[in-house]
Amino acid sequence: MGLIQREMEEKGIRTVSLMNLPNIGKIVRPPRIIQVNYSLGTIFGHAGDRDTQTAILKKAIEVALTGETESLLVYDPAKEGNE
């Protein structure tokens, strides 16, 4: 995915990766990574948890819009109050 993201970024399209395996993110190094503190298969939170899923999606959109380029942004929706 990181290779595709870099190509898209070169064409002016901002991208964001949601990951729960930070070691993989450090190897692939896409421009923007949000590390979500959930287990594999639950990158947007647990099934039916609409508030958390919405909070994670809003965070990804915020990072894409601002162009934040930290290599690893750790995001824990529980600490953000699921806004």
C-alpha cells in the first residue's frame, strides 16, 4: 500500500493509512500513518460501535485535510472521548 500511496502523493492526492501494526508502517513508510489501538480485523473499532468508527474516520479525514506528515500518529478513540 505504501508504494501506491507514494505514487498518488506525487500526483497531488493526499493519502492516509490506518494501521494497527506500527512495525509494518515503519518499514513501508507511507506519507501519513494513523496507528489505531485495536486488534487485527477491527481497524475501525468493534462491530456496531458507530461512535468509535465515526471518530476514527473523522480523524483520518482531518489528517488528510491538514496534510499532517508525522510518520506515526497514535490514535486512541477512548482517550479522545469518541468525538
